[in-house]
Amino acid sequence: QWPSSTRAEIMAVLTCLIVCPPNSLINIFTDSQCTIDTFTSLSNYKLTPRRKQKINNIILWQAIQQIIAELNLQVRFTKVKAHSGVEYND
């Protein structure tokens, strides 16, 4: 019930990954550094289950991890500058 631009970005990532064919390399271009940082931190082997549960929107992130695992996807994020004339980012 709390609107969040980060939650919207996470849902966009989740939606894109759901429709990807198995065994694909996926490049996601986003202006959300928070989304990129959180995705990267989830693969940190030092992240304990207790700390993982404190991550904002962890349910969505766990769904993303599950989709990536089940479809055997390789996901890369690329940071793009917001409102810089990039056709699909304005």
C-alpha cells in the first residue's frame, strides 16, 4: 500500500524475466541504481538469511531469484542516465 518507484522497477524486472525463454542471457537497462545494487547484494555469499529478510521488497527479490534459477537465466544490469534522451528511458 506504500507506493515506491523502486518497487515499480523491481516489478518491471520480474515481469520481464517471467516471459524470457529458458537458458537466455538477459540485459536489463535501468536508471535505478538501487535496483542494481540490491540485485548484486543478493548474490553476496556473506548475506545471512536473517539479513536477507531485512531487505526491502524481499518477496519480489526472491521471486526474481526463483525465476532466474528455474529458467537458467544469466541476468546483467546496465545503468543508464535518467532523462538523458534515451528513447525507452524518458
